Amino acid sequence: MSKRTHEKITLRHLGGAAQPAAKPLTGKQIRALRDKENISQAVLAHHLRVTVGYVSQLERGERRPTGPTLVLLNVIQRRGLEAIL
């Protein structure tokens, strides 16, 4: 691989290996995650940049997390809250 090519590595060079998709989480899993981290709904909402009401809806199963919220929840689940601070 030439120096110029090496400077711009793309997914094509990595065999098309995209990042793994964030796995869906249930309300019980989100609640368990929050309990494990020993934080309130308000603290979790603050770190996710969402409302407390949205976190409550997630935990009750009324809504499912998507997009950046789902990704952040997956990171917290794998590595702990410290990973996003």
C-alpha cells in the first residue's frame, strides 16, 4: 500500500467491515443499566441529552431508543457511564 493510500484508509480497505449495529434494548434492560450505574432518571437523561420524560417512557416500554440515544445506551451497557463522560 502506498503512503498516500495508507493516509486515507476507507472501509473498502478494511474489507467493508462496518461498525456493528447497536443492539435494541428493552425498558427492563435500560432500568437495569441505570440501577447498575446507581443514577437517577434525571442524571441519565442529562448524559443522553434527552428529557426525563423520555427516559421514563423508555423504561416503561412505551418508546424504544433509536439513533444516538441507542448508541450511547449500548456504550454505557458495555463500558459503563464513565465511557461517555
